[in-house]
Amino acid sequence: MDTQSVITRTITVSGGRFAPGHLGELTQHLPFEMVDEALTATRTTQSRLRDLPSRVVVYLLLAACLFPEIGYPGVWRKLTASLTGLPLVIPTTSGLAQARRRIGVAPLRWLFDLLRGPAATVGQRGTWWRGLLVCAIDGTTLTVPDNPRMLARFTKHRGNHGGTGYPQIRLVALLACGTRTLIDAVFGPTTTGETTYTPHLLRSLRPGMILLADRNFGAKDLITEIADTGADVLVRLKNGRKMPVLARYPDGSYLSMLGRLLVRVVECEITISTTAGRHTGVYRLATTLTDHQHYPAAELITLYHHRWEIETAYLELKSSILGGRVLRARTPAGAEQEIYALLVTYHLLRTAMADATNTQPDIDPDRASFTIAYQAARDQLIQAANVIADTVIDLVGTIGRHILANLLPARRLRVCPRIVKRAISKYQARGPNIDRTSYKATVGVDILTPADP
């Protein structure tokens, strides 16, 4: 006789018209009460109960960041896929658009300001260095639709082959290295440069941090403003800049002045060797950490390499999540709403990843796969799984278990030319004889001792 087995699954979500308002397991990091508080604080709670309550619309905007390849009606289907048997509405495209306009930007901005900040860690490697929280700052651009309303505020980049083709928004972020959680961010038209946006981020710097920055942020006034917050700085300077030698230290560094700010300078020659040859570059680093015994020059050079983590974070935002796509929004206000939703969603994913690796402090957070976390979060949303936390809090969760079961191998140094591997054009603008191989590499560092001026 044939036997049949029946598997049942209980889904616990909010009731009635609020049921589609969730983010799968990530809802535990952004519970209903938090979203309701954001709506109350920004006075965007619906005045009467609608088919699309404001709380549901907030979760819809965040869920859309997990599914950038489909429109909002498709995202709605993902949110309601497992809510069978419930009397759910099927909103029209125009209804979803009206609901997004109704709540505006304010609640998403409020949530970002509430959630942003370094994740709690237990002294994990790459997160702290000699008692200082390692942070990085840098900028990038996001692309928006090409229409008159966008062009009234945002501009296209000029350049070869006609420029970018689409208007762009500049985003400057302050990031906690290791966990890559967002400490703060600011964005706006690209007509304003990265260093002009940076003062808006100074509110989030404090003593006990060390900020890593590239040459673009090496202006003396800006570095002085950052140092005035109490945070320390490790910034690369242009090699041709004249720096007075006030005192020399045994580790090869020397004391100097950057405007009115006393700094310590480390100059080094870094050689990358592969089977294809060697490449050498000269770096000049300046830091407010003037104690050469407690903060050795060789360790500062190694520490500066962590600045690239913010580049990886931007890759995760623009490639892993957006897939190189133009933002959905058709208006400047809609773009601002969408970017805040994107920042909140990215931060929630990174928080879930930090919680998972934090249970095993010997694991470097770099070994957590963002792609695994992203795909697991998508699956949990479609299943409406783990929306409401049990009485016993599971710090790892399903997303975390996927992360820990699929850790990346320890990172090895590899180099590859920074060129487009698959260009939009069918023509090979740089020629067919470009070596695109990724090579294993070794690094040699020599600290240089400049002559007295």
C-alpha cells in the first residue's frame, strides 16, 4: 500500500492588511514596532486604514532592494507568495506608486539614522586594531533614469565616448571595516565633490576610531576637521607634496606638519611580484598617531590595506544587489527614498552577517559571503519565514547558518588588471592582446627615509 507524508509549516506574520508587511527573517532586525515608530516620528502613519498601510509600504520598499530585477508588483507577489489563505489585496501599479509617494522619504531616512553604526563585535580581526575601531571613507556614484525631472537636479558625467549617458548621484559613506556595516552616509548631485560631502559625516566620528582615506581626502583643512572630532586618521598623501621633517623615529617614520596639524609620516615602496613580473609603487601615509612605539610604521602600512573594504562594499551594493542596474525611481524624491531603502537593506544584511561570525570570534568577518547572505534573505522573504522571533532569540538564524556553512576560504593576495572584462560595446577598444589573467602575488615593503629638505 502506498503511503503519503504531509509536511505542514506554520507561518506567523502580522494580521489582516498588515500581513504583507515583512522582510522575512530580516524582520527580526527591523521589527514592526521600529517601523511604526519611524512612521509616528515622521507623521507618515496613514490617517485611515487603507489596503496598503504605511508600515506595509515601508517593508515593500526594503523588499524591493532584495529584488531589483523586478517591478514593485513583482515584489508584492514575493511578499505574499506564502501567505495563502489570507484575504489579501492585489494592488495596481498606480496604487503602489501612490502609496510610495504618500510616505515619502522621511521614514526611510529616520530608519537609516536609527540603525546605522558599527556592529557589535568581540575583537574580531580586521574590525579593531590596537584598541581602535577601523573605519574607511570613500565615494561612489549611483545611476538614475535619464528623464527631464532627474536632469533638473542630477547631471551626466562628461567623458570619452559621450560620457555616462545617464544622470548620476554621488554617495559618500563611512564604513566599519571587518563587518562592513554602515556608520553614516550622505548623497547628492555629482556637481559636489566627495570632500565637500565629507563634513556631513563628521557627526559620526569619535575618539577610539581610526579613519582610513585615500589621496582625495588628503586636504589639510579636511584632515584637521576630522582630527578635531577626536578620531585618528591614516590617509595617503600625494608623493610630490612637500612635508617638513621635524623629527625622525627608529621605525623609519618622521614627524611633520599638515597645515596646523601635527602628523607622523611613513613613506614606503611596495613591490608586488607575480610570475608575470613585478610592479613597484611608492606610498606616503600620514597619521595623527604620533607614538611610534605603540603604533609601528610597518603595521600602519598593513592597516592601510583595509581601506579597500569600502570598495568591496560598493561592489556589493552596485553589482551583487543592483546588478549594475539603473535605480527604479523616476523622480529625485523617489531616488532619495530608494537610496535610503538600499542603505537600510544593505546594513540589515551586514548586521545579520556580523551576528553570525560574532558567534565564532576566531573567524575573520571577511570569510562571510555577502552573496550567500543576500540569496538566503531573498529565500526567507519569499517563504515569509522567521518573521517574528521566538521567545528564545536565535542570534544566528537561518541566514547565519547558511553563512557559517559556506564560509569563504582565507583570502590570498591576487592581482588582476582593472579593465572591463565584458564591455557593452562589441568592439575591443583596448585591443585583443590584453593579459586578463589573475595572478597569485607576493608583496614586499621597504620603508623609505627621505632626505631632509
